[in-house]
Amino acid sequence: MQRGRLEAFSDGVIAIIITIMVLSMQTPQEWTFLALKPLFPVFLSYVLSFVYVWIYWLNHHHLLHTTQKITTPIIIANINLLFRLSIIPFSTARMWETKFARDPMITYAVVLQMTAISYYILQSTIISYNSQNQKIIDTLKHHNKKSAISVIAYTIAIVAALFNPIIPSIIFLIVAISRSIPDEYIEKHLHENDLK
């Protein structure tokens, strides 16, 4: 399979995920600022999840551009990641419907954790099938550390949600901000080593 085909399919799935999230939000019965007030948690949840999906889309784009070789295990690992991403709208809806209650916060953290693990698996699979290309390995080593830190952060969020549902929200925000900053290392290597 060509890389472009896998990337196009992934882009389509991610676009549908974002569409499902926005369609899940119900419009208020009245169009007044007062009627919008109860929807503030809904909007916050949507923005957070949108940022997460956007981050995965951006990192996924960079990740696929580190390899010209697309194998069946890479395709399977990619499908696994897309499956985890597709659960984000469901967990987001539960979170906003309950106004950040404990159990939905734990569910959301678990979904993000599973997604981060799936992304790590995709990275590792790409590395293993391009082990002869030291440029790819060097480029992705730094990227792997970010994924590992994210998994640890989500684990802390799961435990913290048992005691206070506000703490996971802060952790989600911190991870989102840190992951939304472009990885200069991978950008630099993509350009310098002509991996694009």
C-alpha cells in the first residue's frame, strides 16, 4: 500500500470524528446568553477534545512522513489508533453531560491513555519495519519520549480522578498544551534528512 492512501484514509476518519463531536452538541432552545451558560462545560469539553484530535492528526502526519514503507503491521497499528480516536466523541459526550463527574472523567482519561498507547505502538511498528534506516530511528526516538510521558500523565489523571475530578482536567490541559507545541526535532529531521 502507498503511504498517501493510508494517510488519506486516516485523514477522512479523523475528519468524521471531529464532525461527530460537533454534531453531538445540542443547540439551546433559546438564543440568549443566559441560555448558553449551561452549555459552557459542553463547549470546554469539545474544545479540549478537538485539540487532542488535532494534535493526533498533526503528529500522525509527521509520523507517516518518516517512512516510505507501509507494511501490514503498520496498517493494523494505524487502524488500532483510529479506533481509539473514534471513542473520543463518546467519552467527551459523557464528560459534558455529567459536568465532569468522577466516572466520566476516569473514562475520558482511560480513552486518552489507550490512544496514547496506540500511537506509541504505531511509532514502534514504524521503527521496527524501518530498522535499516538510522535517520528514521533517530528522528522518532525523541518523539517516543513524548508519548511515554503522556501515558504516565494519563495514568496519574486516572488515579487523581478518584479523589478530585478537577485534577485530571488540569492534567489533560497541560498534556494538550505540551503536545500542541510542534516538535522541532522531528520537523528539523524531516527537512534535513529529506524524509518527506
